[in-house]
Amino acid sequence: MRLYRFLRRAGLAAFLAAALPASASALTNEESAVLSDISAKLAATQTMNGEFIQYNPDGKEVQGKFFIARPGKVRFQYDTTNSLSIIADGKSVLVHDKQLQTYDIWPLSQTPLRLLLQSNLDLSKSDRVTAVSVEPDLVQVEMIDDAKFGGGTLTLVFDRLSAELRQWTVTDQRGVQTMVTLYNVEVGNQLAADLFKIDYNAATNASRDKRRR
């Protein structure tokens, strides 16, 4: 599958970030106030779950369910027709393809996922914010990241009234975009700890088997 090959080739860049240079942008008073409200909402949201649709550069759509528990934990589980899952357990990020029996692991601290999963992200004060667009119904925020794996730019879209995250778009160095839209979002649910469990033994064994081939 194209998505999985892209994930393997560029780490998590295909999912959350792109290698484009940018510089921090000064905020207006309105932008700063709106980003403060969004940041407060994010800080107060410990858990979030729902469904997502991912629009790939080739025009294909894939979908599934997502689960977030701040700080540091997330699971993107693609539909049953796709064996791919992405899991962060607070320490590492795993991309697991059951069909191909592959496990790829990165330190969470070195991936862009840490920005979405940290508990104290303040967009109104972050020097990673390079552009802000405030509309009556939505707020768009462009950020940069210097993560070792997949560092670059990330555009987030929030609902203006609820201040909830609704979408993000990735643009790589060639201008190719990948967009993820969230829907049926629920907050505050108690999420099972097993959702964010990484089987390190299985990952180690798969890596060892791969080297033997």
C-alpha cells in the first residue's frame, strides 16, 4: 500500500509533518487570544476518540478510528480492510502492519506526534507557529517542527466555537499533501490502557527475523 511505503520511507512524515523551512510569525491580539483559548481547550482535554478519514496524495481515501490520551498516548487504527496501526505509548511510536508482519519504532520525543500529545502546548506563545488564519467558523494554524524523524511543517484546523481539533494537512518538500479529517469526536471518555500498549518483544523478534533473511 502506498501509505505504508511512504510511512516506512519517511518515518511519520507522511502522517504528520513535512520538511519545509519556515520562520515564526508575530501574532495579532485577536490571533493570540484565539490561540490561548484553543490551548486551554487542549490542556483540559485528557482523552479524545472518534473516527478519521485520511486523504492520500494519490486521491485514495483510508479511514479508521483514533484514540488519544494525553500526555503522550495515541492510537490510529485503520479499518479492517487495512492492517495498519500507529501507536504511541508515551515513550515510543510504533507503526505496525499485521499483514506484512513489520514493526517500525521511533522515540516519541523525536517525532512530530509529541506536539499534539504534550499536555502543555501553548500555541499563543510557541515559536513554532508560523501562520494563523482566523475565520468565523474555523482557525488554521501552521507550525514547524525540528523533530529528528519527520520534522517540518504541520497545518492544524480547529473549530472556532468549540476550539476542538478537526483536521490537519501535511505538505512535503515537493508540495504533495496528505490530509486527515476527524469526525464523531468524543472527549473525556475512559480509554483502555491496552489501546496504547506496544509489544516490544514482538517488535524485537520481527527485527531479528528480518536481519536473518
